Amino acid sequence: MNRNNSTERGFTLMEVLVAMVILGIIGSSAMYALRSQSGMGTRNSESMSAFASGKQKLDSLKVTSYNSLTSGSDTAAQKYIRAWSVTANRDGLGALNGRKTITLTTYWPYTGENRVSLATIISDERYKENP
């Protein structure tokens, strides 16, 4: 009994293997993309938490007495290292102008070398508005 191959239906083994390889490549690419997006979400969440921690400290420094402001560092939530520097500003002639710049950097080295920096300028009582 001789069968005609052109009348048979279905896929050959080679066609099935090629389809499986193509689907495997597409599937692994999709999984890689999804995993990358998940990692980016975690990093963004860490950055926002570090920013909030730094902003909280910067706000507390802004209400500190002008003459009491000094550089320093501390830790927050056993995760973030906050370091700030306070520098007196000078005018074009080199004289103190009654303003200080506070630069605060929040680090979280436990998940890599990451940092968020904030800065502000405050003034002494000469430049404060009277309500």
C-alpha cells in the first residue's frame, strides 16, 4: 500500500521543533522585559523613599536657628545615610552676605551605590519678611 504524501495532513517533527524554538525566544524576551520593569519599579520606590527622608531632614534644618546650623550626618530608618553640608555664602567681593547653602545627600548603599541630593539657601534674620 503506497500512500501519497501530499494528501496527509499535520505538521512534521521539524516544523514543530522550529515553532517551539521561536516561541521559546519570544517568551524569554518577554520575561526579561517584564523582569526589567519590575526592577525599575523597585528602584523608583527606593528613590522616592530616600527623597522623602532627605526632604524631612532638610525641612528640620531649615527651621534651625541660622547661627546654629552646622554640617553633619545621621541615619534614618536603619537604611538611609543622610549627610549635609552648610556653607556660608559670599557676595562678589568675598564678604559674607547673610545667607547659607544647605546641601543634603541621602545615600542607601545596601542596595547599590545610590543617592539623592537636595539643596536650599536660607538667610539670617535680616532677610526674613515680617508678617
